Amino acid sequence: MKSELLPKKKNTLFKLKTIEPKTIIADTLTIFWGEWLDLRARIPQIAATGLISPLIYIFAFGLGLGSAIDQSISPPAGDSYLEFILPGMVALSSMTISFGGTTFSICGDRLFNNNFEELLLLPVHPIALFLGKMSAGVVRGLMTAASVLLVAILFTGKIGSFLNPLFLLILILNCAVFAGIGVIVGLRVKSLESVGLYNNFLIVPMSFLGGTFFDPTTLPIALKVIVYCLPLTYTTLGLRSAAYLALDKFPWYSIPILLLVALVLSFLGASQFANQQD
């Protein structure tokens, strides 16, 4: 009975303490380092995991359907439809792995490894627990995105288009958003089947509706409202503009929106950790 109350007691104490930035940063790095020790042994596997779907989309839509599209219309960004969808493929792959890798990692610890209780007993603030887990998810997403970026550079030869500070900033924010969602889902689900439901009803629809294959600005107003409620839309627009368009045409609103979503998720994730009972 006493051991069951320990996590609740520990988290209650941390709620009452003043958050010290240096302590939060140090604790976050500690949690991240524990995750990194596991990640570094699987870098090739993680980098290749999210590469298959983007490659299929690139060959099927970019090279197959794209040649027909290029004969009828000019894409709003990029010199061809293939170039148009490549930033979307980077966004899609980073979203999928940041979410899926983070969710399954936490689920594995909670439901199968039976060591998640030890994490809750650590003298670490809940926000540091969330940020540490989220940071590991960001690294997972960046590993896979790097593979897709390599493919994009090989197809286009435009290194500077994809490796510029604005492009990388949007990419990191995208990974942070979906890693944050992955942490929250991983803490809430009761089984791996539940993870599949979130993936089917959240991630898969967003993959096709987040502007990866089309320009959201051309949609009817009713559909535009739905599409612009998805964080992936702002990532796709930002990456595409950072890669191909001038700075005066960049959707600067995408940065504060993604940052705000990441901050809200951090608050929700910290609250979930503070009240987690496993």
C-alpha cells in the first residue's frame, strides 16, 4: 500500500516546489541521456524505419503521377510536382517516427518492461520527465528526416534549399509537437491496440490532409478550416516555403503556432506525469 502511494506523494511535492530553470535543464538532460543510451545502438534502424513510406510516395506520386501533373499545371513551389511534395515527405516522416517511436517506447516501459514506476520515483520534476522523453522523440524524428532529406537532395541537387536554418527550425518544431503528442498518448493508453487506434484516426489522416500532396490555400473554405487545424499543415507550408520561396513569401505565422502547440503539449504532458499512477 505504501509503495502505491509513493508516486503520488512525490509528484505532489514537486507541484509545490518552485521550478528552477537550471535544475529543469539538468534533469531533462539526465532523462534524455537515459533514452540516448538506447537510441544510439539503433541509429541505422531508426533512420530507415520511416523512410519506406516516403519513398513509395515519392515514386508513386512524385515520379509517376507528377509527370502528368507537370504537363498541366505549375506547382506553387518548386520546379516540379516531385520537388513540391519532397518537403511534405520530410514533414510526414518526422511526424510518424516522432509520434510512433515515442509512444511505443513509453508503452513498452509501462506495459511490458515493468520499470516505469522507477522513473516516476526519480527526484525529477514532471516537466523534466516530459521534456526528456520528448527530446528523445525529437532525435528519433530528426534521424529519419535526415534520411529523407538525403533522398530529396539526391533527386533535386538543391542542398541549400533543404539545409538552411529556417527549414531546420520548422523541422525541429514539428518533431517536438508530435513527440509531445506521443508522450501523452504513451502515458494514457492501456494497450498496444489503443496505440493503433490513435495512429489510424490521427496520424494516417493527417498524413494525407496536412498539405503534403496539395496546396492548402486552394481548398474551399470548409475544407480549409479543417486542414488548418492540423499542425502538420503549418509544418508542410513552412518547409516548402523555406526550401523554395523568398523570405517575404514565408508563412511566418507557422513558427509561433507550432511553438504554441509544443508549449501546450508540454503543460499537458507535465500534468499527466504529475498525476500518473502505474
